[in-house]
Amino acid sequence: MSVGFKKRIRTALIAIFMLLVLCMTIQYFSITAFNSTKHTFSSMDKGMIDEMSDETSMDIHYRGNNTSTWIKRDMDIYGIISDVRVYNGSSSVISSWTLRVNIKGPCYINQFWNGDVEIHQHVGRDDEVIQTLNLANYDEKEIKLDYIINESDLLIPLDEGDYFVYYPEESMREMPIKSGDETVVGFIMYYDDNIDLSDYTFYYYFSRSYFEGPVFLIICLLLVWEFFAFGMYLTAMYVYRKADREMELRKSGLSSMSGLYTIIYIVDLIEDKIIPVSYPEGLDKIRPRNLGANDQFKNLYKLDAVESYIEPLMEFGNLKTLPKRMENRNSISIEYVSKRFGWSRIRFINMDTGSDRPVEKVLFTIEQINEEKKEIDRILSQVEQAESKSRVKSAFLAGISREIRTPITVMLKLTDLIVNRSNDDLIRSYAKSVISSGKVLMAEVNSVIDYSNLEAGELELTPADYSLRGFLDEMYELIMPRIKYKGIEFQVDITDTIPDKMHGDSVRLMQILITLIMYTLSRNKTGGIRLGIFGKVTDERKVHLLISVKEIESSRRIDEKTRSYQKYMQSEGGLPPEKENEISIDLVQGLLQAMGAILNVSDTYGDGNDYYFEIDQEIVERSPIGQYSLRESEITW
């Protein structure tokens, strides 16, 4: 643990504490200012009505039912019940509110259900009276206002210019008003001709807790960071003392490597300083110790490297970018030509490898590699010669295979003429046998050519329209002799809804399937093989295929016809040894890679291997292939 790391943690502790104090101050003053702000809503100010409509609403309305209005006949006045409705549509709590109603004509105030009412009577006159009463619970002896008692009803006369202020009762849940809630307060007024309560002003305060809001969340986060940083600081103090002891041990151990390296330095990237471990006699004396490690290395590169290597060394040895370049790496190196030692290698070795902390110390080494370079050049020369010979062999093999393919093609065409024009069934049968064997030979030649092209990186796909049904018939005709020879069962399982007419490289696809089947045949002794072609149409122009070649347990015994066929093939030597029939599985993987697919193998214990891959083909016609069964060959043996 470096001194710089401790300083950074200490700086972080101070910075977090200052931010914490700042955020707490902001939270206190902002919440206090918010809670102490008096909001006013006047029914006579249209702008204030629009402004309040999104948060709160307040209105006075007549109750309007049959029992809410009446006539006091002995005084010939009307009584009416009105409601004050306050709705809180804001996200904060309305902590308190008051309502002032300005009187615009002669009337009497009689009752307010719950809270106190501050009544201003004879406003602007010498006999002005102000008194606060609870009209639901009062003592007549304490009334200072002018009033009338009629049939036990208290009537306090008011005239234009007078007003009253209502203070809601907290015990009756008229305040505070939570977000989304409302409160309703009823009151009774009497009047002669009409009453106008449209001039009123609503005063209210919002309230927020000091323990909510984004600033409070930031405070909580800063507290977590502060505790974490403090824990890191305590850990750093412990680790720093331990690291000092380890550094002394490292220096003593690294000095034993001086036989391998010309120069060994420990570089502290945080402090930008060099700790010498091993160096040639006299070299350390000319080292500019007054400079930082980065500048010292620049000076070394300029003095030691030939001109053409100075710029690459400057970029490689930049200590400012070194920690990022060495993330998740044990070492990095560069080779250059030294004016003094010839071929040399500079290596930076991560001394903090295996830890989660950033790279802080590295080992800087310079070693002479003249002999190593000579040996590498010799080996590279041998490898290049071997690769050149391999390319020549591949080119020769591909060329001669193409030459062989020409007479085979001619032979197949001539034999096809015999099949079409001969009336002798025996001759036609022999000719078909020749065609079948010729196609097998042609497939082998094509495999050799493709393998050579794969090695040379020159394989090109040749997509074309083809029929899946015809594709399967032709493939079975090619593999049928080997199937018969082995005497095993061959099954085809195909999704009958996939299109028959498709577009793709059917030649390479058949090559892949034949190779997989032949490879499976060479491993299969008594069981069978199942070719599965499953798929679904992914859009109007493509079908996604899953093609599988799987070893299965045979469901039939070898019949006499198969035994005679085996005897015939063995006696004639018609098939080469099994290993000569197997085309390298590398060819299959190379062809599939060129077609954008991957060969997968599923090995189920006791159930044989399953070789499968997925591939997309374009749709030519949507007509499905329907039910498919293997067509027996017309060739007789």
C-alpha cells in the first residue's frame, strides 16, 4: 500500500465530510424555507386560480339540498348551509391553513362546525370589534360583538366591509391535509335578500420532513461512503506497514535475478520514483535521480536505443498509461536494438498481480537477447520453408484432383447415355452401378479439392436452386453401397412441412452429410444411423434447418441379401480400407464454417454420438416436401 494511496483515502474522507456538511446545511435551510413559505390563494385573482389548479383547490359552495335552506319567519330572514372544501393535490402535506371571507352585504353568521372564527365587526368605524369565538361551543357572557339571540340561535350581524377568518380544528382532522386528501367544513349564514360569499382568500403552508427528498438520499449515500472510506483508511494504515516489510524482502529476492537481466528496477507508479535492485557498474551513477521515473526512462531510451527504436520505446515506456495497459496482465515487453548490447528486451512485470487494486508497482528489466533472436530466426526460417512445401503440395494435390475430375465427368456422361439408350436390362443395371461408383469417386475428388482450397483459404461457395427430395435420393444412392456393405440400418427422419425447393450450396451440404455418415459408419459396428432434417420457416424467404447424423441401435438383423453383398464387395475389393474412406472431420468443420455454421457433438452414454449443425437456406417455393421415404436403388448385385 503506497503513501499516495493513503493520501487519496485521507483526501476522500475530508472531501466526503465537507460534502456531507454542505448537503445537511442545504437540506436544513431548504426544508425550513419551504415549510415557512406562506401560500395565498384569492378567489378574486384569476392568475392565482390557474396557478393553484395543479396542486390544491379550495372553494365555497352552497350545499343545495332541501334541508340546507329555510326561513326564519319571525325575523323574515333566510338561513343557508354552505361548505368549505379544501383539496390537496400536491405531493406535500398541507400543514396548516386559514380562510378569510369578506362580507359584501348585510348578513348574519350563525355557526361553524368545528374550529374557531375570528370575526371583524364594524370594520373602519370607531366601534370596530374583533373577537375569536368557537361558534359550536361558546359562553354568551364572553361575547363582545353585537349579537341577537333568536330561538336559541346566535346571530352575529355583519355588513359590507366586515370579514371573518376561520381557523381549522386539528382534533377534528381538518388539518393537516395529506397529499391526495380533502377536508370539508360546514357553516350557517342568514341573510335578507341575498348573500355573496365569492370574495375570499385562502392561506396555507406546505410541510416536508427533513428526512425525505433527493438531498436526504445524497446525505445517506455520503454517510455510507464516509464509513467505507474510513474503513479503507484504517486498512491502508495496516497494509502500508506490512507492505514496507514486504518491499525489503522483494528487493533481496530480486537481486538474485541479476544473472538473467542487465538492469532490474522497482518502479513506484504512484510516487513516480525508481528503486534500483541490480544494474551494471557505473550505470546508476549517471542516472538523473532528480527527475521522476517517467523522465528518467525517457532519458535512458534516448541514450541506449538506436534512432529507429526511440519513438516506439517512448510510447511503450510511458508510465502514465502503463497502469491501464497492464490491467489483467502479468507483464508487457518490447524488443529493440541497444547501442551498447545489441538486441535487448525491456519488460514491465506487474508486482500487484493477483490483487484487485490498480497497478501501483512494476518491475522494470532489460535483458540481452542476441542469441535468442538468432535461434528464433532459425526456427522461423524452418517453419516458413515447411509451410511453403505444404502450400506446394496442396496446390499440386488440388491441380491433379481437377485433372482427375475431367475424365470422371466424361465417363459419367457416357455411362448415362448407355443407361438412356440401351434396351438390355442387365447392361443398364451395370451402367447404373458404374454411375453410382463414379459419383462416389467424384465426391472423393471434390473433397480433396475443397480440403486443399480450405488450407489455401480459397474456398468459394456455389449456391444454386435444388430439390430437397432429389438431394436426399442422390445422397442415398452415393452412400447405399457402403450402407449395404456394413449391413446396418439407415433411417431418414424429416419434417414434412419444410419446403422442398430451396437455394443454397447443395454440393457442399451433401459433401458434409456424406462425410459425417462415412465417419459414423467407420465407428458403428452393429447399430444403425439416423439422418434427421428438422426445420421451420423463419420468414417468407428463409427456412432454418437442424441437421443431425446420429448412431442408433439397429432394429433388424442382417438378411441373406446383405451377406451376399458383403461377400461380393470383399471378394472384388470394391471398397478400400475403412480409414482410407474417412475424410478428415476438419473438412466438415471448414465447410460448415464457410457456410456460417458450427459442428456440434452430443455424446449420450449408451445411446451413441449425435453430430448436428444448424443452417439457413433460402426458399424457392413454399410447397412442402411431404412424407419422404428412402427410394430403393435400381442397381442389382
